[in-house]
Amino acid sequence: MPAATRVDLLDPADVARLGGIEIVAEGVVEGFLAGLHRSPFRGFSVEFTEHRAYQPGDELRYLDWRILARSDRLFVKQFEEETNLRAMILVDASRSMAWRGAPERLTKRAYADRLAAALALILLRQRDATGLVTFDEEVRQVIPARVKAGQWTRLVRGLLDTPDGRGTAAHAALQRLTALLARRGLVVLISDLLFDRELALAALRYLRHRGHQVIVFHLMDPAEVELAGPPEVRFTDPESPASVVVRPRELARAYAETVQREVAAWRTACRRHGIAYHHVQTDLPFGMALRLLT
Amino acid sequence: MSFLHPLALLGLAAAAIPALLHLLQRRTPPELEFPPLRYLSETERQSARRLKLRHLLLLLLRTALIVVIVLAAARPLVPVSGGGAHEPTALVVILDNSPSSGAVVDGHPVLDRLRVAARASIARTSAADRVWLLLADGVVRGGGREALLASADSVTPDWRRLDLAQAVERAARLVHAEPLPGREVHVLSDLQRTALATGRADVPRGVRILSLAPPRGRAAANRGIASASVAEGAVVVAVTGSDGGEPAPVTVRIGTREVGRALAARGEGAAVSVTLPPQRTGWWAGEALLEPDELRADDRRPFVWRVAPPARVAAGPGSGPFIGTALSVLRDARRVGEGRDVIVGDVPAGSTGRWVVQPPADPALLGQANRALAARGVPWRWSTPGTPGPLVSRDIEQIAGAQVTRRYRLEGTAGDSDVLATVNSEPWLVRAGDVVLLGSRLDTAWTALPAAPAFVPFVDALVNRVVAGAAAVGVAEGTPRVEFRVRGADTVGATVFGLDARESDLTPATPELVAAAFGPAALVLSDTRFAAERFAGTRRADASAILLALALLLAATELGVATLTR
């Protein structure tokens, strides 16, 4: 598929206009996988370790035909783990996620839903058990990780059925999730991270401690990265009664520095605890966001 | 500081615009949702101090920018030490073109230097100034700058002397009456000490007196003829001038004929007498001459005298002993002869003949004497006794100041032209036709005159000149010349014109004398300093260009602060 027509590389807002989440996710995944030479999650599923002599009863599909052709001896390929990965995708559904800086862009929540759907499709195609948790102040949806047919549809339905929340108390939701994720696996958090960093990190650290591999997608609208607006404006917090009157032009540079510091702080803290951190703006094509995982 | 367009200062109210805009803008800001408010709050908290300073700085810069632009539009004039324009000024330029300004010192006429300075003063004036030019003739010339420049250019040495103290006071009062910020009097004179020796100028406060200092060095030596008068067949020539002059040769001429020479000694007050050759009866004019020197104007002075036969005089009844004695002396000196052409008495008799009449000693005869005068057609009569007082006379200088203790008032219908002397402003000596009336008897009981040295010359004048209707030789200031006064076909007097003798002394006044004459605030300045001090009190430069440059700087700073501190 030529790069110019690959859905995963198009503008997210343009892609969203193609149809519902399923169509978008499938298009993105098709394009994304076509652009890769290997599965991004190969290491998580089937890992080749050694050869051993064929014994009667072994499945013929694991025979190494190349060795047979060269030495006329029978060997089978042996893998480290042949069970599926358990992946849980955590989507922040708080009120702040329902915001966009411009009408032509997707809200952070819409972007997160589509990214989560695409990621789930990739994982399920690899036969990895994939589940979903949506949360705001509370955990709203929990779809346990399964690999059975129709799981992806259930996940998408779960995303669609989760309304926009009000506040964000992620640490409480994350603490509750630790209890749900008893078996170690992959945890992908998709959020704007507009909550207390230390409390959230404490929960994520706990997951790491339990042996989970944790990936964080930090979503931000471009308008949240570069401050703009009328000469003077009262900005209000959608999740609280707080407000502040500023002149965006005066604060733009200092604000950008603050955002950079915040992103750097998240990245440093995550790296320190072995958590993969990715800062994604909602105008980044989905394929590019997924590629961050490879 | 003043402003060319002060109304533009109303625009200073616009200086409140930045503050007002700041306040108005803060009232109703639009409200928008912004999820990462925590980042914004943190940013604002960290930048609060910087923003506060920035806002304050921008407010000050914008306010200052408006203020500076408005001030520039008002065209401010600020005091400067050199160059620049000046505030509207009332100026009198006193260009002293008195005779001494015609002196040539070191090959250069004094007037040229004064004219250059006067021209520079006038040329520096603007349309907002009021300017006058005052010359030695005492006329204050007003008008436009070009007209005054032309007047200054055409000035030549005048024959009139200028009383500088009086001129400065006049000029100071003139400029003081003008409602202008600046008031100056520029005195461009050779500052002769004789021009400042009398009087002191009363200069109002706020009037600057700038005087050009005389050139450095020794004063030019000059000799001039102070006076030339004829007496007893000889002309007496008085020579005056600056100290240090050499003995001066004096030449006397009648017409084109040289009639004598003499050498006047050095120093002031020297006089020589040159005998005149006998002349026929009538009026004669001559002139005394000096060798040419620095000041040519005072090297020549005319003189005039009258040659007439002695009057034949007789003492009438009641003339008194003093008159008799005086006539005897005059007769011995051949100033009068025997005869009855003129009779001196107390009651005129007959209807013809010239009479010098004094009041009768007996008051009972006063009525008879008055009737006799009336019978001769004399419009004067003796009246009641008058108050004592000194004699005042311009025609007969010898008697001026003599005390009169007893007199009769002279009443008459004739004009003042017949009055030859007065006491307490009342006629004392009058002439009507061939009759001369005295208010007092020429007796020591009536007046001190008979005991004074001037008595015999007075009687001489009465009988030889006054009763004949001839006036004395007058002296006046002006171009050296002689003017004769005539009555009908007769010459009855003459006036000799010449320059004031004080003009011959070219010695400049000392600074102390200048300060005493013009006031201690007067400045006596060299040419260079005079040029620098001219209008210095109100000299202003237009600062609008500097303010506009400052406005540009402020605008650039504001732009820099507004963009670089975001």
C-alpha cells in the first residue's frame, strides 16, 4: 500500500471521518502492519529458543525443514512460552479528555478510543488476550482479557459505552486495577495525565512491581502544548471550579517551558521505574503513534 | 521652558489612555475551558513577578511615549547656553552715533564696530520680538527687522551728543512696558566717560542691560576746540580733549583768510587768544581750526561777533549813583559815548528816543511813571511789589543768579518774547519797542546786582544791545555753522552751532562708572562675550527633535519589551 494512501499515516481527524471505530481501527492496523517487516509484539507471544530431536507424536508443523534438507535429520523448533500474552488497555475517560483545541481536531478521548481499538486489534490478531478498562474518578468499564472471537467487538463496544466523565482521580482507579490484574502481563495506559503525578506513579510502580510491563501514552492536544487565544482570557478547568485570567501571548513561552518540564518529568519518572512513556499529540497519525511501540 | 504650541499640551490627557485601556481590558475577558489549567497556574505563579514588572514597564513606556509625543507636538523651547532661538523679547538697540563715534582708532572708525554689533543684535531677532533702534538723535525707531537693519546700515556720526544714562533709562522703560518674556537693552557705544558722568539710569527689574566694552588698550589722544568766543577784539579759543595730548596749534580764519595762529598748551582747559583785525560795522564770522587728529569733528569751531559804534548814553533824572558810575566806566573804556541816543532814568519823557527805565524811588511817582509809559505806547506797567528772588535770564547771562530783594511786578499785555529776565517766574526785565523796563531800581537797596562784577557788563549790554533790540550770540549743538537772526532788514543776533565739548574726551568710562550709570546688573562685555550673552536670558532651542528621537527610542524599547519578554 503506497504511503500516501495508508490510513495509519493520515491525519487522525481525516481518518475518523471514514467511519466508526471498528473501520478506523482496522484500516489503521492494516496499514500499520503492511509497513512493518515483523510484528511489533513478537517478543511477547512466541519466542524461539532451541532445536531438539524429533520424537514420534510431535506436530509436523514444528519440523525444521531446512535442517532436514541439509542433513537429512529430523529436528523440531522449541519455543520458550507458547501461551498468549495478557494485555490490558486502560483508557482515561475523564472530562478533560473530552476536550479539543480546535473543531477540526479529534478530542483526546476520541483519539484515545481509536488508538486503543487499533492496539487491541493488533494484539488480538497475535492471539494475545486483550482486555479494557475505562475510568475517570471511578472505574467505569472492565472487560477482562480474552482472546476468543468477538473480543475485539466487545472492547469497541466497551469504549463506545463509556460516557465522558467529570473529574479524574486516576490513582484511585489505578489502585483498583492492580487488584483486577492478578496475572502479570502488559498494561497500556492512554491518558492526558492531568492528575497528581506522584500518586499515579505510585500505582504504576506497583504494577511494575507485580511484573507487569507498563506503557503510557500521554495524550495532549496541540493547543495544550502551545498556548494561544484572545489577548486576555479567563481559562477554566473543566474538572474543577478553578479558573485563571491570563494573556496567552505573554505566557506562551513560559507555558511551553512548563509543559516541556512536565513531559520531561513524566518521561524521567517513568524511565526510572521501567515504564515506557510516549508523548503523543492528537494530530499525530495513529500509525506513527503505534510505531512508537516498536 | 516654554512652548511654541502650548495648546497641544491638552493632548497630555491622552497619557491616561494606556492605563484606561489596561483597566477596561481587564473587565470582561472571554471565558474558555482549558484542561491543563494546572500547567497554566504553575506558569503564572512562576511568572507573576516578571509579568508584574513587565506590565508596569510597558505601562510606563506607553505613557511616557504619549507624553513625549505630545510634548514634541507642543514644540518645547528649552534654555541653551549657545545657539538656538530665543523667547519673544523686547529689545532696544542703542547705537551711539554721537560725534565721538566718528573717531578713527587704529585705522578703523569706531562707528563701524558699533554698527556691526548693532546689526548682529537686530539680525538675531525674530518676528515674535519687538525691536527698536535708538540713535544719538533721541528718536526711537520701531518697525520690522529689515527696516531697522537698513537704518543701522545708513547710520553716520551725528553732531548731537547722547546722554547714555538717560537713553538707557528710556530704553529700559520701553522694553519693560512690553508683555514679553525677554527684555534687553543693547548699548553699543564707545562708552565715553563724559557720556556717563551725569545721572544714573533707573532700570526696572528684569531688564538686561548689555553694553559693548571699549577696545582694550590706551584711549586715543584727541584735542578738540571746546569754544571760541570774541571779546575785546580778540577771539578766545578753548582747547579740550583726552589726557596726554600734545600742544595743539590753533589757526583762526575769517572767511578763507588766516588771521592768526597760536599754540594751545597740553592738558585740559588750555585756551589761547588771537587778536582779530579791526572790522567794519556789522556782523562777522570766523572759525578756529586744529590740526586733524583721531576725531575730525571737533577740529573746527566757528565764531561770530558784531562790530557796532558805541551808543551815546545819558543818565536821566532819578538814574541813581550806580548807573552813573557804570556809565562813567563804560565811557572811559569807549564802550559808550556822550549823547542822548539812550537815556537811563525812572520816568520816560517825550515820545522818542531809547529809554532804559527803572521804577521811581518814590512810590508816589509810580502812577505818573506808568502814565508816561502808557503815553509812549508801552504795553507794560509797574504793579504791586513782588517777592524777592534770584534773577533768571537766558539772554543776559551775566546777571543770572543775582539776588533781587525789592521789586515791582511788571504787568503787560505783550507776549513773553519781550521778557528778558525773570524773578520767581515773573517778568523783571522787559523790552517794548525802544523802551527797556526794569522791575527793580539798579541800587543795592533793591538788588545785589550793582555790587556784582557783572554790573558794568550788564549796563553795557542794556545800552549797547538790549535797548537796540539786538540779541546776544547764542551757542547751540549741531553741525558747525553760524545762523543769523534777522528782524526786517536788520540782523539782530546769531547762533553758533558746534558739537558738545565733552565729545572731545575719548577716554572710556571705567567699569565702576558704567555700573554706577547703568546699575550693578549691567554687563560690560567684549565683542565675543557680547555675542554669547545676546538673548542668553531667553535663549531657547526647539527640543521637539530630541523628543521625537526619544519617542522612537521609547517605541523601540516598548516593542522590545513587548516581544522579548513574552
